Amino acid sequence: MIVGIPISFVSPTEGSIREQPLIPLFYGSIAGIIIIFFYSGYKERKRKQEERRKRRSKK
């Protein structure tokens, strides 16, 4: 996804800057990065909740 951002501005076949950048590719890459960021935070919170539950149940 990070590679998609520069590709939206630079043509990979010619190596020149595009006159009109590929806007869907640019915003799609940014949206994918944001989704991965939030999902990893969500998974981490769930893991910590499970650890807390296990610690509380041992007492």
C-alpha cells in the first residue's frame, strides 16, 4: 500500500510524473493503511483484555 502512493503520481513504465495522478489508487492506499492501523490497535486491545481476564480469574 505504501508503494501505491508514489505509483499514483509517477508512471512506473516511463518514470515520469503523471499529469493527472491516479486519485483512486492514492486514496485507496491511504484508506488501506488507516484500516490496518485501526485493526492492529483493535487486536491489541482485545489481547490485553483477554490477558486481564486470565489474571483476574487466577486470583
